[in-house]
Amino acid sequence: MQYDLKEDIAALRGLLSEHRGDPRRQHFRDMYETIQELIDAGVSHARIIRKLKDRGFGIAPVTFKSWLAEIQQEREAIAVTGQPAEDVSQVREAMRRSKA
């Protein structure tokens, strides 16, 4: 069976679309600038997570870190390449698979 790069990219984009539909993730994205401002001011992740929980937005520390890193990577990729990170990472992953 031959490797189908386009199929993998389409599958990953479909998965990405499902995740983007997550209203909690979108809400976190909407709060990113404020969260980053707090981090830049020296506020710990734990304190931010507690504040979010106090305001009705409970989030596990691992999820907080994961979503934060995801947004940071996307913004860095856009700054460097001029295109969204998901496109860059999907192509990189597909290329890695094709070598296997």
C-alpha cells in the first residue's frame, strides 16, 4: 500500500476542525492575551488556573499548559513563516510519515 500524503493532511485538518469547535478551547483562545499579560507580569500558572476556576472556567494544569503552548507555537509560526502553524505542523508531520 502506498502512502497517501493528501489523505493524512485531510485527516489532520478534519481533526483540527473538531478541536477548533470546542467552545472551551475557543474561550481560552479569547482570553490568551490577558493570560499572557499575567504571565509576563510574573503571575504563576497555578494562580491563573485558580483565578480561572474561581470565575467558572475550571481547567486542568496540563490542559492549560498544552493550550497555552499551542497558541504560542501558532503565533510564532505565523511570525516566522507568515502562515498558520497548523499548516506548517501538518505538513511537517506528513513529511515525517512519508519517510517512515
